[in-house]
Amino acid sequence: MIWHKIAESRDELQFSDQGLLEIEVAGKQICLSRHQNILGACTAKCPHAGAKMSAGYIDVLGNIVCPLHRYKFSLKNGRNVSGEGYFLKTFAIEERKEGVFVRF
């Protein structure tokens, strides 16, 4: 697995009002999240029907919610928490003095 620099700092990342942002990293589209000042990263599309996760929102419990069918996934581990049995791939993300990095 390789670390990829995505920004010089978190201030560069332009999150939506829902705390989500889709970006391209090393030829892959991923979704970044910001909830309670914690950054997260996951695949850009819902594993159920392919909706853009960045068009969804983060609920009060910190789960990312798909905009199409409202399936909910943990930002920590990608587990489906609304009972449908799907899994959203998540990626490690780190803030360092050199910038913000994601690993996949």
C-alpha cells in the first residue's frame, strides 16, 4: 500500500456543507469526509447501486449515508450499519506536517 499526498493542509480541501468531497487520487475517485473535525476516506461509489457517496451526507452518529437508498456505512470501518449487508471500502488518512495523505 502506498501513501498519496492529497493536499498541503486540510484547509485546501473544499468540503460540502454535508462534510463530503470527491477527489481523484492516482487515477482513482475517492470520497473524503470530515465529521467532528476527523477526516476519513472511502470509495467514491456506494457498493449497492453505485451512487456518488459525496452527494450523500453524514448522520449525527458519524455514518456516511448514500443519497440514493439511504444505506448507512461506518466511516471508521466501512461496515453497513443499516442492515443491508454491504461493505464500503475505507482508506487510511493522515495529517502530517508535510500535508494530508491517503493510503491505498
